[in-house]
Amino acid sequence: MTEETIKDVKAKVKCEAPNAAIYKFNGNITVDTQIDVPVTTDHMLLRGSKLMNTEWILGIVIYCGRHTKLRMNARKSPHKRSKIEKLTNYYLFSLFITQWIITILCVVLLAVWNATSQNHWYIFHNYTENAALEVFKSVITFFILFNNFIPISLYVSIEFVKLLQANLFMNNDIGMYFEEKDSPAEVKSSSLNEELGQVEYIFSDKTGTLTQNKMELLKFAIKDKMYGFFKEDASPYNNRPANWKIQDGFQFYDSRINELAFHKEQYGEDIHDFLCILALCHDVIPEKLRDISPPRIVYSSPSPDENALVKAAQYLGFELVDKTSDRMTVRVNNKDHVYKLLNVLEFNSTRKRMSTIVEYPNGKIYILTKGADSVMKKLLAPGKSDWQCAERHLDTMAKEGLRTLVVAKAELNRRTYDHWNRTYFIPAASQIKDRKKKLAEAAEMIEQNLQLVGVTAIEDKLQDHVPDSIAQLAVAGIKIWVLTGDKLETAINIGKTCRMLTDDMVVLQLNYTDKMAEGKTVAQQRREIRQLIETYSNMAETKYKDRKLGIVVTGSTLSLILEHGIKPKKISDEMTDEEREFNLDPKNWNWIVKGEEKLEIAFLRLAMQCRSVICCRVTPLQKSQVVLLVKNNLSGTPITLAIGDGANDVSMIQAAHIGVGISGEEGLQAAKAADYAIAQFHFLRRLLLVHGRYNYRRIAKLIVYSFYKNAIVQLCNFYYIFFNGYTGTSLYENASLSLFNVIFASLPIVILALFDMDVKPETALHFPQLYYDGPADYHFNIIVFLQW
């Protein structure tokens, strides 16, 4: 179709009404009364999109103006106020009450003085007969006299100081500058500067936050053999030749695999199938860079895992060189093989797998699938797989902290495939309503009796200084919870690598599996979890009283614990579809059996007895629920901080008192939604222990000094009324008082609030215990307020 021929085309588009779901679009387009062609998010460009690998397009505008998905997702960021700001409002109100008390006292004293001073011949008494009017005039006089009792300019001074703290010091701190990406720290909301010095709980994502989110295939297993890089095993297959060089960070080397040597192996044909599947089962787009010499191919994908596997296939001899909507070209040993791409069954968090149906050059049709072991096990053909070997490999890989996937395939009879495609897939793809559900149901019909091919192990390396940073933050009294989507074994290993779980620590596990839940009602499942939590709590108070404890809880267990644990919010237009649906469902409301402690509170009480908490296999919604559980149910309202790098962390970041985004490999969604943006996790240590501590002390001094200054000035006026006949005459001349207030009273404290430094930054980092003052409200509380 060209620009000229499109003028004569008659087409009809049917699609869903405008909505805010940016990852979902269902519609059909009928061209010249022919068959309906399904239109999905793969065919849609959102407002603000940027074309890549495409010179031009012909398109139809579906939504415009305020009906675009991006505009419908635009919502006001939650208004966050610091703990000090809230306390300041209470103290200001108390000063306002004090001002009225003094005013009323002065009016009473004036009335008494007037009644007892009639015999003074030198005083002219000019009273009206309206006593109420005289009282009213006296109240106004004394209220105006003491109007500076409340520091009106306090908020201006605070905001001015915070703005300078952010722009002069925090944004320009070379200690939080990441040279590799030319990325400095960025303050998005300076109103929370002092809150950084009072953090008690940190909720952190793992992938891209604690780790680099730069995936690399480290190992893979075929049947009973493991191939790849062995960290602690002196394997003879890892002896690299002297002329071997690491390409683009790809470190995989195995003399049995590299340079197509696998053909000599016992499982050579299986390895060939395995690498071929890695090159064909994905949603990666290859891009040819012709502007560089020599020309090369780079891969683009929304998932770093996908990129890592396709790159691994490329470096091991199966290079994806071209991909269109209906074919893929793979180059093996300098020979191109063209595969016909028939269907793509996409990955989602429910399916936990993806499949492609491909016609090989020999005419045979195969379904190629890769996914999480928990779902892939059920799809394998009974009695024809080496699942026991695969499980051993999976356990070994998970204990090393590697991310695992199971790879499988099955040959499809052409008649069976045609019937499935015509009867189930095409009608499901043409649906506008519930398309994803229909497609998932269609996929389940064809993803059966698969043959296990192999298992992959991908490494996501830790960022620099992460273990040291976590250790220092722990010494500072800050508790860190890690919320990750990884499996249980991987989460435990990452916890050990990050020093959250140590060798002298007892690790408790809350893992209520599907097998344990079989044939039981939700109430029965919750009762069993409650019993387990109570058992652990008793052990923590008795058997492990003198031991350090850590706890690891799975997402499936959390879903039962938090099933009735979140209070419904008032429905508003600013809510996303997911939030609105969640809050309208009564099963998500607070519910409690009479006389029984809430299950989520029992879990929280157990978590408080542990040094470290790791939640694995959790969804974005569960992340925000965990944050709210701690934020809303602990006494004293501890300050919470959430840190993440991806769009799935935004809800968690907005739920916490302070949100910190990392500008990482997953984009800038988290950084844009956060209050502070940094490039690496270890910068959080300096952000809290240095800037947070300094800002808390400085702002606290600024506020209490402002209260003290105004109170002293007005108490002098109060003392003076005893010598001027309670007339409401001011002791000060207005111009002189204003000049004194600016030069001698306000300016010095502003300078102190900007530059006061009790210890050097290096000392604050070296002795994290100095941070204790903030969470303990040592510099700003009711006692300090009254003392000043």
C-alpha cells in the first residue's frame, strides 16, 4: 500500500471506548469489506511515541485530545507532606490558641484597670455606653498587637531553604554523580528534604535497583549436563584460549559449545534445537547499524531477559539477522535459514510463558515455548521428559542467584494446527472484549504435550557497593525490605549476597504452596497461615530469642495474608482502572473475625521481630500493599521510603512517604514518578546519612528558632502593657522592628539552615549511628518546642 493507493481504500475500524489502559487495546479493522483483521497494542502508537527502525508509516488516528491513553493516564502526583511540616502545623495551632489566651487575658486586665483607675485625674476616660463594643475594640487591639506571635514568614523561609538545599547541594553533589551515564542526583520534590533524615523503613525492588539489570546467559542445561561458566568449579571446559576475547560483555565460554563445537557432543542435536529456539522464541527486534564499521546487528526488546537469550544465541552461532511480521531469518555458520512465523502467544504475568509457532524450512510446524518452571512443568508430555534432571539444575542455578527459564517444544500436525488457528486463535484475536482472556484460553489448547529441551540460567549482577550500603543503612537503624518477583531460592541467595541474610541468622519461610492449598477454602488456608505465623512468633520469643531472624514470604502467601487487609478508598477519577477495580471489590476490604487479630497484623508483628524481610514472587499491587501495611499500622507512623527503577515500582513509590527512582535499564518511569532520582542504589546511603541528616537538623533548628524569636518579641510587648495602662501600645517602632527581624533575626538562621554542619560528610558516612537522631525525633518534638 502506497500513499497514492490509500486514498481509494475504504476501511472500517471497530475498537473499544477510550480508556486509560496503555498496555491494552482491542479492535478490528475491515478493509474493503474483507475479513476482519485484529488490531492490538502491537499495531498502536501512543501519543509521544518515537519511531525506530522505521522510515515511515501510514496510520489512522483512533483517539485524540483528552481521549488519548496518555492523557487519560495523567494524574496528579500524591501530595506528600513531611512529618516535621505536620508537627509544625500543630505547634502553630497551639501558638494561635496561646495568642488568643493572652489577648483575652489582656482584655480582662484592661477592664480591671479601668474599673480601679477612675480617681486618676490625668487620665481621660472616654467610654461609650456600649460595653460590648468596647470589649470588641479591645480584643481587636490586643490581637493585632500580638499578631507576630505566629511566625507568618516561617513557611516562606522553610521553602526558600529547602529549595537552596536541593539546588545548591543535593543536585550538585559529586558523590551522587554517576559518570558512566552522566547522571547526577535530581530532587523532584524539595518539600521532603528533612524527611530523608528520619527514614525507618526502606522498601526496595531487586531487579535494576539492587542489580544492574544487565542480563547475561551464564549457564544452560541439556538433560543431565550443565554447560557454561562455573564460578567456583575448576571446570576444564572453562579454560579460555589465549586469543579469546569477551564480546560486548558476553562472558559465556565452554569449549564443548563455543565455535559450534557442540555438534561433537552426546546431546549435540538437542543443543542445536535449544540454541535455535533461543533465536526464534522472543519478541526481539534486530536492527542493522550500517553507519558504523564494520556493520553490526543490535537487538531491541522491552525485556532484558529476552535480549540476553537472543544475544547468547548470536554469540554461540545462531544469529537472528532479520525479522518481519511473518518470517525470521537466522544465520548459522554463514548460511541463512528462513523460518515462517505463524503465531506469537505473548507473555504475561498470569501465563508466565511465551510461545511462537514457527514453520521450519523443511515444512514442519513447531510450537516453541519458554517460561517459568512452575507453569512449564504442567505443559510437558507425561513420561517423556527429563524433569528430575531439570529440577536439580534449577535448584543449583537458583541457589547461585540466577534467573531461570525452561525451554520446550512440540511438533504440530498441520491439520491440527490449521483447525486450532481457524477455530480458536483467529476468532479470539478478533474479539474486542476479553481478547487477552480468549487468547490465553486458545494458547492453553495448543501449549500441550511439550518436549523438554533445556534450562537457561541468566545472571543479573549486583550494582557496585550494594552489600556495603545495605550493611551501613542497617547500622544506622534502618530496616530494609526487598520486594522482588524472583522465585524463593533466588530471593534467598540474593539476600545472602546483599548481606541481608547472614550465616548466623535463622531464616524463616512463609511459603504456602498450591499443593498445600489443594481442596481447601480460603478461610482454611488463612487459618493454616495464621497457625504458622503464631508458631514462628512463639519461636522468636523463646527458642530463637537470642538469635538474629530473617523472613522470606512468597507472593501467593501474601495474597492470602492481605486478602482483606487494605481499607477501601474513596473512588476518584484519578485512580487507575486496576486501583478502581480493586477498591470496588468487597473482598479486598478490611475484614476480621470477632475477637481475632487481623492476619495482616499478625504477619506484621512477626516481621517486626526479624532483622530482614524479603518478599518474593510479588506483583506491583502487592508491593504497594506491603508498604501501606507498614505505613498505616505501626505506632508512631514510621517514615517509609520506597526505591525502584521500573514502571511496576511506581505504585510502591507513590504509596511510601518518600519515593526514590533509579534511572536504570527499564526506563525513567520510576524516576519521573519519584520525589528523588539517583542513578545507583549506593547513592541512597549518601542521600540519607549525609543530606537527610543535615537537612533534618537544619530545618528543625530553623523552625524552633523562628518560634523562639517571635515568642520573645511578643512577650516583651505583653510585659510592656503593664506599664502603659493596657492601652495596646507597641514597644517597637514598626520599621525598626521589620529591619531588625530581617537583618538580625531571620537572615542568620537562614544561613545556618543552609550551611550548618556538625560533622563532615565522611564522618557521617563512617559512623552511621549518627543517623539515630532523626527517627527518634531528637531535634524536633514537643519537649524541644517547649524548651525553646
